[in-house]
Amino acid sequence: MTGIPDFIREHGLDRMRIAGRKVGDGRDGDRVIPVFNPHTEQRIGSVPKATLDEVREAFETAHAFQPKLTRAERAGILQKAAAIIRERLDDVAGLITAESGLCLKDSLYEAGRVSDVLLFGANEVLKDDGQIFSCDLTPHGKKRRVYTQRSPLLGVISAITPFNHPMNQVAHKVVPSVATNNRMVLKPSEKVPFSAIFFADILYQAGLPPEMLSVVTGDPREIADELLTNPRVDLITFTGGVAIGKYIASKAGYRRVVLELGGNDPIIVMEDADLEEASSLAIQGSYKNSGQRCTAVKRMLVHEAVAGRFTEMVVEKTKAWKHGDPLDKASDMGTVIDEHAAMLFESRVKEAVGQGARLLAGNQRRGALYAPTVIDNVRPEMTVVREETFGPVSPIIRFRDIDEAIRISNGTAYGLSSAVCTNRLDHITRFVNELHVGTVNVREVPGYRLELTPFGGIKDSGLGYKEGVQEAMKSFTNLKTYSLPWA
């Protein structure tokens, strides 16, 4: 791959895509948003600040187009795009690393996940999504059958994605839209816009009618309300922070809203757990993707009988977790998204230590480079665990019994995912039934899932609607029933 700034210019990634057309100029003028490499702090390019007229044009163009792609055609486009991703893994990973600071290990993994999303979408397109109901099921029934079918939305989907998975979060919006013959206007995070534009280009190359996908870039303060209230919008899908999600819900009016918000996910380690396995899961869950996942381990809840040994193992493995230059193939972790985020983590850990927690490793910062960090003797009321700390911090909270573990786990505003380490079926059953979350993973990290399977949270983690290719395809369609005589 050529140098990233050259790659961005050569591929026109510094311009928006309105129905495939390159719009705006991210190279010159006042109306640009600069994008910086979090590790080197060097500017790698810029994107245009869309005007309201440009955003409105994107919605008008999308709404005027009525996709007529067959299932075979949609599947073919998605399959071809997946093949292009696999052919260009190094380009995709290099772009993700350059704009997000994620290490190459994480970026290559994300590129592979994007290919999976495309392939799952292609497979789902080929399945008939209708149902059949016989009507003579009761004494007063009739000899009829009721059928269902799903249709694209009448309006346009407005999608807003965050910085932490620059291309995979985009894929989870775009692929279900393509698979259901919908039209979408996407606004990626202004911190990581190039991966989204590159993904759109790959879909155009694979044969997607360009009117089915536009990518606009800009200042949320200028264009966010238009993305939420444009009369052509039928559904808003958003992944990001709680405060913005609640603002979207307040502005959306009579529109469908799918919100995938934050998490404060625990790993719960019971006294019978395999501590070697549990400690490895704990650090992977905490530090992969620089800890910047809504499903990252944000709290380590450990039974007091094994807390001492578990903590020693976590500290040992944390110190062996190599962090540094994201382009170093040996690095296990690169930077966080920017210096401001790293400073927030540093301050929360210092606050916890001032309140009685013990710093056992890390909390060292240089710019956006923040060391994997372990703190012990953490109490549930401390900010570092009461709020979502969206970075590589491992706070250890000790508990006496399963009742206290469940109470602490449920004691935050979030309800996304969780991990439990135990072999006792009675404990597993209680956790599955009593944890107020969307997912419980037994002897696995909270974030484990397939790109296909349902994913989402409750409470401040979302409205209960699920993402994952299958569920998103359902959300992005209108369901119609019809019935016929069946004598």
C-alpha cells in the first residue's frame, strides 16, 4: 500500500459520495474537517463539511430511486464486495489503523469481520423471509391461509456510525440496507471518515446502484438535525453514546429509531472458575481494540475467594500485553482515538486511586497512547466503573456471593452484554435469567458474537432493538400480510 495521504488522494477519499458522485473538496478551503493519525499526530487528509443543501440532495436523490434488484443480484453484489475486501485486506487494515490508531492485528481482524458481514448478508438475501399460517386452527377458524412478505421501507434510512470500528460499524448499517433493497444516507464519524467512503466505493465497484448509498461528511452541529428530521427519512439507525442517542430519540418524531448505545459490561469470575482461562478472557476483553468497544470488559467482578490469585494473573498478563506503534505487527494494542480520550481515562483512574483503589499496572499516557491499566479495590460507586470508561482499563471489584455479584452487575444504567466464568449450571442459569443485559456469554468475552446473530441492549444501552445482519434486515423492512382461500 502507498502512503496513506497519497492513497486517500489517489482514491478521492477526501470527497463525499452522493449517489456515487464525488462531491466537495476536502483538500482546500475553510469548509473541511482535518483527520489526524492518533499515533503520529500528523494530518493524513481532510473531508468536506457538507452543507445542508448537500445533505438534502443526498436524501432527495436516494428517495427518487426505486431499487428493483432481485435477490440473486443483491446476493451477487454483496458476495463480490466480500471478495474485494479479502483481496485488499492490507489496504483496508492500513486505512483503519491510520485514522483510528488501532494496531494492525485489530485492523486486520476488523477487515475480516467486514467480509463476514457481507457474506452473511448475501446468504440471508437468498432465504425466503415469508411465513405461512393456516387459519383452521380453532373451531371458528376458516379454510384460509395467511402469508407474510417483507418490503423495503418507503423512505430513506439515515445511518450514523461511531469511530471505534471505522468500517465494521458501517458494514452493519449498509449491508442490511442493501440486502433489503433499501436506500441509505450514511454519516460516519468525522474522526474516521475514510474507511466508510472506501467501503462505499467497494460496493459501487461490486455493482451496487450508487443511488442506494450516499456518504456525507460534516460537522454534526451543522447537519445532525437534518439527518434526523429530513422528511424523506423513514428510519434512523445510530451507534454511539447515550447522550446523543437520547437526543436522536427526542428529535426523531414519528420515525423508527434503532439505537445501539454504550455498555458497562462485566466479566464475573466465580470461585470455581478456571483462573487461567478467566484472566486471559479478562485482558482480551479489556484491551482488544484498545478497549474501545461497547462490549469491552469494563468491570471485573471477582469472588473474594479467588480475587488475590486472579488479580496477580491479570497484572502479569497486562504487563506482557505489548502496546505502542500501531504499525508494528508485534503490537497487541495501538492508541486510543485521541489524546482527549486518553486524558479522560487517566483522570478517572487517578480519581479512583484517590478514593482508595490500588493502581497495579499502567495509567501511563503519551498523547493518545495509553498503557493497559489495572486497578484493584474498586468500589461500584467510583466513576471509573459507574460510568462507561471506553478504553483499556481493568477495574477489579470483589464480591462475597452470587447475589452480590448480580446486584453489582445490575447496578449501572447500562445493560448491553456480560461474561460469566463458572462451571456450575445453577449459577449459569441464575446469571442468564437475572442479569439485566442483552447478552450473557459463558466462559467467553462479553463481546463474542457472530456478525449474523442478534445483538443489542436494554436500559441506557439501547431500546431493545437488535442489530446483527438478520435482525437489522427485519428492522429495515415493512411487513405485509395477505390471505387466500384454502379449501
